[in-house]
Amino acid sequence: MKKVNNIEYIIPIKGLSIGKHHYNFTIGNSFFEEYEKSEIFGANLEIELTLDKQATFIDVKGGFKGTVITECDRCLGELELEIDFMASLLVRFGKIDPEEEIGGEEVLFLDPSESELDLRQFFYDYICLALPIQRVHKEEECDPEILEKLKSHALVSEQKIEIKESPFDKLKTLMN
């Protein structure tokens, strides 16, 4: 991650009263420029976040809604995807205790002396996790020139596979 002086996604937690607090964030293209080799080239996302601060922890829940721009796995063209999901994070104050049972929740441990909660990595990770495994246009929306090249390469590969002898054919003769 590039070092950028970006305080837009940092919430001051020192002096924050116990109870629920609501925040709204907007994530655009510049957010993803901070991350080298990001799969996301741009975005227009709205995040509604609720922080429930208690004495020993903060429960963070957020709704993410909008679009992201990534690369189509088939034609390598720009692909715009709709995203709409909920995410949560439990922020605990104190040192990590390996004996403690967390219960399958995402937990971030902060030193009690910390005065800020930086949500950039939380946002980035959950947006990336919200992307589908296979990201492709509808076939009619893909670049037709690239699709033709893929089809011609696929035919050549199939012909080579048919000609080649399988390395397991020799093992089959051992069973006879």
C-alpha cells in the first residue's frame, strides 16, 4: 500500500462516547490508487457505517452499495459490477490472547492507548471479498475480436491434446 496522508477513513475513538454512532463514507477511484496491484480500477461506493462503542470493544457494522470497475476474465476489458453487501468487524481493546475463543468473528485488536480507528484496510478487504470469483461480461458484451482469438487458440489446443498420448496409458497396460 502506498503511503498517503488520507484521514478521510479514520475515525477518532478517543473521547467518543459509549453508544451508537453513524458515519457515511464515499469511496471513489482515488481510494484504490493507494493499493498497488489492486484488482479494482475504480469505484463509486456509498458506505453506511454504525459504530457501537462499549468500554472494551467497538462493534462496527456497515452496508456497502454501489459499483466497482474491474477486469473481465474472458476479454480483459473493463467490467462494471454492482455491489451490495453488509460487513461487520469487532474491534477489541487490549493484547491478543491466544487462549481466548473469538467465535468466528472478524476481530481487530487495538492497544487501549490508540486514539484512532483506521478503516481503510477493512473497507478494501471487504470490497475485494465481495467480488465474484468469476468476473465476466455477458458473452455478447465481450470484445468480439478477443473472443475470436480465444476460439482459434482453443481449437489448436484441442487438436494437440487429441494427438498426444496420455502418460497414464502405460499404467493401464500394467493392470492387464
